[in-house]
Amino acid sequence: MTAPRSSAPQAADPRAAAPTVLVVMGVSGSGKSTVAALLAERLGWTFADGDDFHTQESIARMRDGHPLDDAARQPWLGRIRAWIDARLAAGENAVVACSALKRAYRRTLTGDSDQVRIVFLEGSRAVIQGRVQARHGHFMPASLLDSQFAALEPPGPEEDPITVGIEDGPDAIVAAVAARLDIPAGDVCG
């Protein structure tokens, strides 16, 4: 004989619940790739960088100083969404870095799933400009930063974002995100 099931609500444990995919978003230079990779490593989750989903043609276009338009972004967003769907179908928790600057882009990535959460890395133009100018070897030139800020539609409360300032280092940002996910510090790998 089995014990009767309790109808009392259980405390939510994000590791025991349905899988979650975090989309770490922000303008170029906000630290998306660094923070997303570190977050995935600390949580023991799968990681992908949205830059890896771009075609060579799109990378060449940006490298030449031309921002992608919405039509050029849609197939890229579709490939990232397919990756997200595959992670969820496999029951995997995951983190993906993706600029996701506009609400429409984020809707493409999240659909109507509450298993996909937005993490917005928010920072001042001055801080981000300094970072972009200091980095080397990235295809996104500093000249495109204006187009990034022009396109940015910060996530609103209806998107239930985890918004974190970028002034602190990556470790502090990861700790802040983990706290917002209600994952105790002792349960974070690393």
C-alpha cells in the first residue's frame, strides 16, 4: 500500500523541476559570452554561444561594419530556438548567450515557455564602449555599438527577466543570477 499523496504545495527546487534554459542577453560588450559560460560551468548546465549560430556571411557583414537587419537575424534566431527546444526535449538545463535585443527576438527564443528565462546584462554605454574598444579578435566592431543600443528594447516586467548590472565582475554576476534562481550558493559547482 502506498502512502496518500499530499495536496500541500511543495517547495520549488529548480533542479528537480522541468528543465530550464537561460538566455543571457545584452548589447555587444556586456559580457554575455563570459557570464553565460561561467554560469553554465558553475551550475553544471550545457552552454552555447549565440555567435556560433551565425552564418559566415552574417559574420562577414558585421565584421565589415554593417549591422544585421531583422530579416538576416530571423534564421539565426531560429537556429538558436531549435537548440533551446532540443535541450528542453532532452531534459537538459542550459545557458545560451544571445544579444536578443528586441522583444520580438526574445519572443522567438522563449515562445510561450516558462522554461526559458531571460537574463539581461545591463550596463552603461561608457562601460560597454570601453570593453568593446579593449577587446581584440571579435568580429563585432566598436562602430556597431550605436546600432546595438538603438535596437535595444530592455526586457519589461512581463518578461520576468533576471536583470543584473555589469559593473561587478563575472563571479558576482553569476552569484546574483544563481540567487535569483533560488539556487543555494553551496549547490553551485566550482
